[in-house]
Amino acid sequence: MKYGRIPEEVIEAVLKRHDIVDVIGRHVHLSKQGHYMKGLCPFHSEKSPSFTVTPEKQIYRCFGCQAGGNLIRFIMEIEGLSFAEAITKLAEDADIPITWEEVSEEQSEQQQEKATLLKAYEFAAKFYHYVVGNTDQGKAAKGYLTSRGISDKLIDTFQIGYAPLMWDTLVQQLEKRGFDLALMEKGGLISAKHDGHGYVDKFRERIMFPICDSTGKVIAFAGRAMGDAQPKYLNSPESILFNKSRTLYNLHLSRPNMRKLQQAVIFEGYVDLIKAWEAGVTNGVATMGTALTKEHAVLLNRNADEIVICYDGDNAGQSAAYKSIPMLEETGSRVTVAMLPDGKDPDDYIRNYGFDRFVREVIGASVPSMKYKLLYIRKNFKLHEDGERLRYLQSAVKLISQLQSPMEREHYLKQLASEFPDSSYEAMKLDLHEILLQSEKNRPDGDNKPILWNNVMNNGRTAERTRQKKPSLLPAYHNAERLILAVMMHDRDVCAHVEAQLGDQFNVEAHAVLAAYLYAYYAQYLEPDASRYIAMLQDEQLESLASSIVMMGAGHGMNEQVIDDYIRQIRKVPMQEEVERKKEEQVRAERAGDHLRAAQIAIEIIALEKRLKSS
């Protein structure tokens, strides 16, 4: 197989061979309502169905979270796949042979290496899993797992395995199956001997936890020592498949529930996560012996609005939780922290108190990040001493000042005052206002604050969807452009007319882009096909917008005269904006005492307004 860009005919075949109702129906319970199918959106939590599938147009649209597109976009979103991966999956499901366009020799070689390593890792995972359940060598490992409360069902769900004590068990199995051992070493699966002659297994006498990418392909391993060997956990080295900073353990299994609940739970350890899974916490992920990274935070924010940090209750775990909060909040996530008592980890808590209490009293009772931060810094002060208590209150007020919501600031300030009745609430409030004032003076970027919901330059999904939910009165030309695009999507002749009369002169940039794609689409295809057109876009926001517009239909009393009226309305916008700019310029000239310039501008305004009337 060659690797490269997927040709149009493959994409077209995939769209023809799959029905969107069948594909989405595997993930969403759909019921018929007129010409549409409706169900509960799989991308956000809702009680009343706002997720609509249109069989005739082969598109979907959620009127709650604004998700939308064709079946390719749905598979990309629900399974976390790239465009190429989604096409590949759908093609394989329909037994469509995938042909790939030529790529450079260097790219082709790397793709071949990745494909070979994926096969090798898949084999290794199956081999280790077989050993733990079916061999004498794996009996001790099986006994250890059972003692930790990990059942056979969990062993199978997470494909847990065991690497035997011998030096080259896996090496022999890989060699027997024709894998290039030098490539296996390059991919982090085995190790070269110190003398340079031959290879040995990288993992020996360890419980093996396969680490998968977002699609469920094994890309690395974490091996836990059975005895006192150090390190306790040994991870695969980074390779062309595996990057620790961008990989979260169990994301492939937890992603559907994370998106459904719009909540993700982060654990520190594999066993903690697995035991929580058995307790019903099926939206959990774990980092792999490394601190949470910005890449992890962004990945989580793409899939859930709320992040619950459930780290160990010891000092190291609580410190890691404290450091993770700002990184998660910078992406726009709402962060809470699960509180584990007496230094316990989740596994300890579940064994001592059971599943129900863990879900109810730990995960369900997680505290807002600000409350956690106040509790965390409190440990650094001797509150029975006046000076230390004052220092704590000053530090606490400074933390509270970081909140963006005035209501939240007031809430925590009052809570602080009630805990320390000998301190004045009004004095704390004055201190807080002073901190806010100083912070505003020191800010170099004016209104471009680093909080996503208040940054108009942000393009992140969470902020974008928040903006979309806010009702706003759109200008007349905005609606005119959308109505014209809706008709263009259903009528090739109208599209040709608009292209000749208007071209790319749409005033909204996204509308101009959609129009350009429509011109290109009809240059290639004779008949309108919303799903095929949307497949050309390959951009989440454009696909969502296009699906929204196509759902408007081609009606609304649109005829040739109405379309021409809309085109004239759209063309006038730049001149109308120019008139407004000239008027502002005229006012500035008059204020500056430049009456000659003001008179010249007035003449220019009259000329522009005449052109507007005649156009």
C-alpha cells in the first residue's frame, strides 16, 4: 500500500457506500420526525434531543452545540480521527480498496515504518496478554492482579499482560514473524545488547499496560515491576509512534463518555484509572509518569468542558494537582479537584470504602479549583499566629483576585471573612480592589485578556461554541448572504449566476470561502450533493457553518428577482461602510478646525450616496 493524499474517487465511493443514518445510528438512538431523524447529541449532554440527521442531504446538525457536517466529520469527531483515518475506517468497513497518491520516497518510508511498528506493537500486546492468562510464567502476575482487585473482565478490557523473566522472549517471537529487529529497536519495542551483537527484550518480569493512541492502536507500553525492581514503572521510549506529552492513557475508551458527560477525570496511575472504571467512572484518563502538559490540557478541552483532577492524596499528588490547575484553566476548561483523605490514592479508597462512596464522595464531591487552591496554600501557614494568619489572608485575597467573575470573587471573599471573623470583610474587599487596579495598570495587552471567554481573538472550540449560543442581531447583509448560499447549495444555475454577478464579494469571510468551494464543486459535479460538497471543506468550523446553511433549504420565496435584490444589497455594504468612515473623518476634520477638508469630505459623501441610490 502507498501512502499520501486520498484521491477524490475514494472519498466519493465512501460517501456513496455508507448511509449517514446507519453510521450515526450505531452511536445515537435516532427516531423519525417528518423528513428528519432526531436524537440526543453525542457531543454534549442534553435531555431534550437537538441533534438532527437529514437522510436526503446526508448531513447532521446539532442545534445545541452547533456540531455539524457529513458522515466523515461525524466519525472524525466521535472517534477522534483525522480526515485520512476516518476515510480509511469507512473504506475498510465497506470493503473499498484504498489507493493513495504518490508521495516522496522519504515520506513513504516513514509511513511504512509506522505501519510495521503498529503491527509489531499490536502483536506484542496480544502476546503479553496471552502470557498473563494462559501460561505458567504468567500465574504470578495473574495472582498479583487478582490481589489488587483487577478482575478477568478488566484484564481483557484493558488488554493487561505480562512480560516474562527471560531475556529475549519477545525478540524471538518478533524474529520468527519476520519483523526487522533494527526497526523494532528504533521503535522502542526491544533493546540492543551492550556489545552491539543482537537484541534483548526491553520489558522483563513486569505487568504490561498497553498504551493506545486516540484510535485504539497500541503505540507503547507501561511495565510495572512485580517485586522491588526500580523503576517501579517503566515506559516505552518516545518514538515515531509515541509522544508522552501528547498521549493520555485510555483516551480511546473514555472519549465517548467524556464527550457525552462533557467531563473528564484525570488520574495519576493506571491501576487507579482501571479500578475507577469498574466503579463506573468511564470518562477517565491518566498521564504516564510525566506531569500534565499543555498538549494534554488542550486535548482534554477539545473533548470536555469540565476537568476533574483525581490525583493521590499525598503531598506529591496534591502538589501536582495544584500545578495542573492553571494549565487546564488557560484552555478554557472548568476545573474541579477530587479530595482524597489521609494520603490515600483512588485504589486505596475504593478498596477501603467501595465503589459507591468513591463515586459519590470523591468524584461527585470534587471542589472548585479556587476552593482547592485556598485549602492547599493554607497548609503553609501557622494560622494560630497573628502574623502568619495575616499573611495567609493576604495570599488568599491575591488568589481570589485572579477570578474573572465579580460574583465568584465576592463569594470566596465572604467565605474567607466568615472563616476568620476577626478580620474585616470590607478591608479584604479594599485589598482586592487595590490588587485588581494594579493588575489592570500593569497589563500590556489592554482588552486582550488571556481568558478564552473574554478574548475575541481566540479561535478555540469552547469559546467559539459559547459565542454561538449567545443570541445576536445580525446585519441584513449577513442573512442575505446565508440565504443566497443556501439556494446555491441546492441549485447549480443559481450558483453560476451568483458567481458571475458577485464572485467573491461576500462581506463575511467564511461566506466567501463557502462560495469559492461551491464554485469549485459545480465545476466538477453537475448535481448538488450537500454531503459531497461538505467533504471538500475539511475544516470543522466551515463544515458546521455549511451544514447550518444547507438546513435552511432553498425556499424562503427565493426567485431570480429576490436573489438579484440580495446581490445588490451585498454589493452596497462596502460603499455603506465607506460612507460611515467618511462621516467620522468629516467630524474629526471639523473638530480640528480644518473646514476646507471637511467640505471636501462632504462632497465625497454626496457622491457615494448618489452611487448607492443608483446601484
